Amino acid sequence: MTTTFLQEPLLIKEIEEVAQESGVSTTNFIMQAIRRHLAYYRQKRLIAETKAWYNLPAIERQRYNGQFVAVYNKQVMDSDSDRLALFHRIRQQFGQKTVLITEGGNAPIPVYRLRSPKRGHNDRHKI
């Protein structure tokens, strides 16, 4: 494991102040911030891998119909009809790296619509 030192006094001061205001230790504040950043990074990687999968020609994706595929660095790395078996092989090979596991086939990229209730002017402060 590598030890990393933060050597920016102004940043350290701000971290300490915000941690104190938040009621957590500086160490916990930093760990929470890093976890949030890693989650954001993983989400960006999954989006990129998803785009790579759906940008493949439909005929290429059709080859994997009825299977699950693992996509890493914009390439199909493995496939299997058993999602769990594929997951275990991918974890063995890639560890904790972000790898997309999705259904094969040539279905178009799914579109999700999120709706939220509209509030009237009188209700805008109600929860």
C-alpha cells in the first residue's frame, strides 16, 4: 500500500474546517470524499462502456444473443449465459476495476424517463 501525503496547506485548512462543521473527523471527511469521487469515476466508466457496447454494429451484438457480455476498455472481454459465472471470472481477472456486464443481443439502448410531481405555487415549500 502506498502512503500519500497532502501538502497543500490551504486545502488542508479548508478540509479541516469543513470536517469540523460537518461534525466528522478530518480522516472520515477525506475518506467520504474519496469514496464519492470513486463512485463518480465508476459511474463515468460504466457510461463509457455502455456507449461502447451500443455503438457496436447490431450484427456484432447479435452474436451474443442469450448471453451476458463483459465490456472493458470498449472491448468485449468475455461472455456467458450464466451471469454469475461471468461475474466471478471477471472479478478474478480484473479485480475491482469497473467492467460493464450487460445482456447481449442487438436490442437498442434503453431509454429511461424520470418524472417528478409538479408542485403548485402554494405547495412549493411543502415536503
